[in-house]
Amino acid sequence: MMMTSDPEGYDDVAQWDLSLPDGKHSVRFQHGTTSGRRVVIVDGKEVRNTGWQFKLVGKESFLIGKHRACIIIEANGLNYTYILEVDGKSLKRFVENRRKACRTWLPNVNGNPHRVVLERDSLDVWLDGVKLDVMGEFTDQGTETHFTIDNQPAVIRAVTSGKRREGIIHNLFINDFQIPDASEEFSQQ
């Protein structure tokens, strides 16, 4: 695990990067292993600072957007282990569930990079972290959800795969050109 120094002299003992429908987020954690001090920084903003504490292990709860998160601090001999949970699940399990529940595309339109996320359970569409007001329409092949990106027509087409395990397939088209899916991962340092 790589440690980075903070300008105030404290070290980051853990860092995680993850993608949510409202955008990419970074979580940094600082832990004073002699003072018990715990600092949680989300997207560059300090959201939790405990100051001095006698208890060196435990949990720190906070929010990442609208999602409940918790860093679990465990002692392992003279070392510490830091585990990030989101919505009560380990980060790995949370990301696996989000991957099933969401489709993500990273189109480049008019030279501008964008991020489009479809939440399959609610059919909400997010563009660059902003939830869009969209309307779906039924077609002979399935449904289409229309919106624009940089004044270019975009549509998410939903069609059945014909296979029970695969379910419905969602594809993004911009100017009738299909955009490939993005594979978004999480990282831990």
C-alpha cells in the first residue's frame, strides 16, 4: 500500500477510487496510529476528523454522495488493515452489484469527454454526474430513451436478448453510431 504525505504532516494510509452514477469519487483516509486521529477525505474535502482518540481500531462512517460508507480499522499485529464498505457491502461486492445494476458509456462528443450512466433498476440516466429528465418510448424492438449530448442526438435502446439469463440489453447510440460500454473498476491504494 502506497502512503502519501499530507501538507500538514499526516499520511494517507489508504485511498480508494470508485465510480457512482453521479460521477467518480476518491476516498482518502489518514490514521494516526499513536494518537488515534482519523481523517476521512472524500473528493478532496474533509468530511470527518476525530482528533485524538484512545481507541486505535473501530469504524468511521460517512457519506459518498448519497451512499453510506464506512472504513473499518482492524489491528493485525503491529500493522493495521483498512476496509471500505459502501451501503453495508465490501467495496468489491458493492462494485459487482453496481456493475449489474448500471450500464456506463464514456463517449467523446465534439471533442468533449462525457460519462453516461443508465441505472437499470430505475431507468434513470445520468450525464456527467447530472440526472437527466428523459422520456422513454416503446418501439417494435423494445424501448428507446432520447436525450442530447452537446446538442447531438443520443438514444439508449433497450432490446431483449432472447436469453433469460442475459435479460434486456441496453446500447447507447449517438448520431446513430453505437458507443461501446465502459468497464469501470475501483482501485485501492
